[in-house]
Amino acid sequence: MSKFLQRWVVAAALTLAAVITGPGGAGAQVVVFDRVGVLGNPVNLAVRTSGLFSAEGGKLVDLSLDGEPLGRLMTGADGYGYRRVTPQRAGLLTIEARSDGRRGDGRLLVMEAVDQAVLVELESVLKSVVGGAAEREDCRTSLESISRRFRLVYAARWIGADWSRTRIVPAGLPESVVLPWKGSALLRSLQDQGVRIAALVGSAAVVSEGRTRVEQRFSFEKTRDASVVTRWEEISTTLGAASASR
């Protein structure tokens, strides 16, 4: 089996596990969705209550943000519930939800107005993580370097965002939010909130969707829509030079 095929077998196994077990590894659950916002600007937090196979609406959910209570909400018939908040401090904050003895948590990344984000396709990261020690270390150290100058945001195409979030830190990667990739609609939504996006890293399909929204794009796949690289260090170095010149 080729190295390339081995990576995709692992990725497929991770995806299957996510589908079967769900975010918490059990049937009934409270899912909290990661969010990105800008300091002082309103942002909608979202939760979903569900049973083993379908949504469970009409549930009371107690929300808190970094330990501070946000009150109680009731989910709609589709299982979704929302709470609008205006964060007053920047950083990676924990959103916690409790309902009927069940608990879920997510993250809210609050950026300063001057901060810039780098969006990284999670599947590209995971391919490097399972690609061997040297490739894994290149990915890990480069993402750490990028996260010191920019706000790192992961975007998941196929693997469940909530499930994959719990695997990032154990893999030695910088902790951050995981958003579901929705193409240019995700980029537009973030930019409409005031989030400045410095770069997009991902597969040929991902960077192609972002070509009208993000100027700096990088991919490990052959494409005309991005700078093609072979190592994560190349991305870190290029972004570092751009950051130093600002």
C-alpha cells in the first residue's frame, strides 16, 4: 500500500469513527458549536440537543462562558438553541452547556480588531500527523509558530468538527476552534463579523473556493489557485515574513 493511500485509509477510519460514535461517544448528547468573534462585537452561540438518531427539541439548556453563567435557553423543534453575547475580553474561551444531566462544551475564539486569522483545513493537518515522525513534527512546530503571530482557526470538511476538536491537543497541535468548512460562505461570514483573514491553507478544492476572499493561499496539492508547498515550514516562514513587514 502506498504512503498516500495509507494516509487516506487512516483519515477514512477517523471519519467513520466520528459518524458512529458522535462527538461524545454516546447517543443522547448536548453539542456546543465553536465560534469566532471580534472583541466588543455580538456573536451568536449555538447548541443542539439530540437523542441517539434524531434531534430532541424543547430542552432547557444552561449556558456558561468561561465559568460565568449566561442563563437558560430552550431548544427549538430542530434541537437548536441560540444565545447572543458580546465578549468583553479576547482569547480562547470555553462555552459549557448542561441539559438533563448531559454536558457539552465548545470554544469561542475572541479576536482583537487588529488580529489576523489563518484558516487551516483540518484534513490537511491530519494527513501530516499520520504521515510519519518528521512530517508530524514539521506540521506541529510550524503551526505553533503561526499561532504565535496569528489566530489559528481549523476548518473541517469531512470529519465532525466537535469530535475532531478533542483530538487536536492529544496530537500535540495548538488548541483552537474547529469550524465546519462551508466554502466561501464561511469566509464571507467571518469577514462580515470583522474577522481579518491573513491566509488559507488546505487542499486544492478548499483554496480554490477561497481565491476571491483570501489573498494568501497555500496547498500541498497541485493547483493554480495557491502557492504550492511541500513542507509546513514554508508556510510559517512566508507568513512570518509578511507579519514582520506589516
